[in-house]
Amino acid sequence: MGFLRSPLLGMGLALNIACASHADALVPRRGTNHTSGQNLLTSEVADFVKEHMDFWKIPGMAIAVVDKDDIFTQGYGFSELPDKKVTPDTLFYGGSTTKAQTAACLSVLIKNGSYDALANGWATNISSILKDDFVLENKWATEHITLDDAVSHRSGLPRHDRALMREKNGVPLSTADLVRNLRNLPYIHEPRVASYYNNHMYVVLSHVIETVTKKGLKQVMRELLWNPLGMNSTYLGLADAQKAHKDLAKGYLWINQTDQINGTRQANQTGQFKPVTYMPMTDLSGSAAVISNVRDYAQWIRGLVNHTHIFSDDVHDDIRTARFIFSPAPQFGYDIDLYSLGWFRNVLKGHLFYRHDGVMLGFRSMVYWFPEEKFGFVIFANSDTAATANNIIARKLVAMKLNIPEKEVFNVTASREGITTPEQDFEVAVKKYYPNHTISDPSFSFKDMEGTYVNAGYGTMTLRSAPGPKNETVLIAERPDMSWDYTYTFRHIFGDKWISGLSWREERFNTGSFGPAEFIKGTDGKPAALKMTSMQGTTSEGDITYNKTG
């Protein structure tokens, strides 16, 4: 999506009551002596957190630190504006930190040997379990992609997040429906060559778990993971979280003051928070649907770092085993990223650690754990602009625990540089895709281009005219039926060539992920189709053709 990181300064955010839990740990397999942990949630950290919440416009945040057997928790700011405070019990969207729980459950099912369908372990071909539900555009991949390929993001399928949909023609889609839609998505990479992060494949793994066990995924997670760990405030999907009648944080966008006529935005403008509509997440399943609080996630981390009896040794080892190189380039003190079971595996100055983040509309999350140090933490935040703050706060906690100079782990100044506006990003895209373009009118009127367009994999969208940046008329397509509600904005460049921009539906002018688009003329001289390149950031996911149907 388009993420405009807006420097701020402003709103004072309250520091809430600190809590420390010293409850009995689950019995560890390796080592039984208890040594007291270090509470890193000091007043220094509180000031650091508050300063970053102010800069990055984050209403609320919760942190839990696990050190050996001890758990320390803290709430900062507000779960709902204007004055409802975050506590360690406040629920947040966990996003893609869900993946590690899904993968751990599947590892348990594989290692306990109870299911014939999983007899080949992670080498099991997915099609052998899901049959005709699992069909990819690439025939070889359909027949050979394994559970291990899916869990480690090496299937070769592009990300295609914009094809994840909650409903089709008003009818809610099941996990099986989403898996069946994979056959309609461009498959432009070779399998097992490079990593392409993929939410669809964790939906596939969810379908595998439900098919093999004949149980819903949330029941499997509760039986194998949440109940044994005492994670009594963890839920799969919005409905169950709301039924629990607990404090569920409200997610927020930060809306810069915007001239709605020309759509320009400046990085240093003031603005206001806008609450977002909660994502139901029934469609995202084991990819990103967990809602929880930092207390529960601390139990999960403590179970991992202490190698507890919640899992067998085989499962603990399986979770920690690297599967594939995810990112071959070291970044600011961190070594190259490997990927294990729903975790990025990395090394910092000889210290092995695992981490994963989560991105949901209005929410960001981050989890780290260091197995040798028996140390880890979770950060939940209720702002769409919290990713950089989470990353910097995480690195500060790591530097404090490992006694590493902060300048070797993070740079606050650098993290705040290079903030661009959507208009600047648009101009870069124009130069990239149409470097020597001429100036000419489109072949069609806006009225002719408006209407309904359909693609088998990406669904149905309706184009309509709307005011855009610089007093120009644009075409927009709102997609409220998708997992992440989004809007495409199409701006004319020359002839029938356009640039598409992507944004949250609730924040239309903050566009990003720009790509080329073209209207195709039919035999009647009218627009017959819209061909566009689906973009994930600056990476192409393949060309998508929407046929005009009305």
C-alpha cells in the first residue's frame, strides 16, 4: 500500500501503569534453575517510546518483555481516542505474527505422526492433500509445491495481496474458495529460486490443517497452542474478539491536512487521526487473523525461549530450523535474513534471534526472541504509521539487553529522512514507466472508460471519475470487498497510457505502489479492457487484464 511517513510533533501521549508478571513458567525442557530477568521497560525506554509515538503519530502502544522466566509489561498512550488508555490487556491485531503460530501447529501435526496425509512431513506435496482445490497457473508447481515451499515463501507465486478478497458478489468466501482462486493469478517466477513473501500460501496451509484435522483452524490453535500456554485472550478473527467484550484497540490513520481539490500533501503538515473500520479477517485465516494482547504473546515467547514442554524437542527444533534465504543483503548490523517456520532468522554480533512483524489497516506489530539469551519481546501499536517506530524501539531493546552501542544498531535521524509525498512518488513512477512520453489525449472519454471491469483472479471493480491532484480528473476504483479495503487511482499520462496508484480506501490521496496501466480498444472503438501491472511496492507481480462488462 502507499505509506506516507509523516513527521509530526505534537500530541503528548500518556504513559500508563507498568505491570510485571512473575507467574510460574511452564516447565522448561533445558535447564530448571530460575534466575531473575531484567526489566527493560524503564523510564528511559518510556521517554524513548513516547518521543517516537509523538513523531510517528501513534495513539497507543503496548510492550511485553520476556527475560528468562519473567514477564514485564507496559501500556503507553491510548487504545481509543480521546482518553481510553492502553493496558497490557488491550487487544491488538497481530497481523502476520499469526504465521508462526500456524506453522507451529502444522509442525505438531507432522511430528506427532497421527495423520497419514502428512506422512512425508514438510516434503508432502500440497496437491496430495487439497486435490483440485490447489491449482496454480504453473502445472509443475501445482504438482510439486510442498508444505515446506509454502511455509518458507519459496513457492514462486508473487504476493498478489490485492487479489485477497473477503467476498465475491456479496457472498463471503471460505478458506477453500481463496485457495481455489490461486489458479487465476499470474505465476511469473520459478519455484524454489528466490523468496516471494506470500500471504496466500499461509491461507493454503490453513486449508491443509483444516482438511487433515477436520477441525477449524481456531480450534486447532486453541487445542495445540493457546490453551496449553494460557493464552486466554487470543482469538482468530474479529468476531470472536468482539464477543469476548474486552478492550480492543481502535486502529488509526494519520490524515495530513490535505487540499481535497488538488490532493497535494506535505510531510510536515499537521493533521488529525482517523479511526479505521475493523478488518473482519475471516478470509486471512492462518496468514494474519490473530487478535491478542501482549500478556498472551509473552506466554508464547516464553514458551519458545525456554524450550518448554508445550512442544516436543522435535517441534522446537523444527521451529528454529532455517528453510531458505529470504534476503541476502545484511542491513544495519543484522546479518542476512533466513526464513524458518513463520520467523525471520538472523544474527546480530553473534547473537541468534528470530523476529516477525505484522501489518494490518491501522495496526502494526513486532515480535523478537533470542533463544540463547532466553529473551524476547512483543510490540503492538494502533497506528498505520507505526512500523518505523516499532523497528527502532525493538532495536533499542535489543541494544540494551545485549550491551551493544545503539549507534551500531539503529539511527533515529536516518529513520526520519527521505520522507516523500505521494506526488513525488508519482513523478518518479512516470519517469520510470514513461521516460520519453509525448503529450496526447486519450482515445476515449471519461464517460466511456467508466463502468464495470472483471478479472477472474482479482474480481470486479467499478471505475468512476473523481477530482484528483493538480485539479485534474482521475478514475478511481474502490474495493470494499477485498481483505485490505483499497482504492486504485488512475492518472492519465498520454494517449491510452495511465499510471495506477494504490491506497487504503479510507485514505485515497495517500497513494503508492504506482504501476503502468492501459485501456484497450475494442472492435466497436470503445474501451474493451483495462490492462495494468499489479505492483507490490516497486516489484511487478504480473499483468492483470480486466475485461469491461458494463
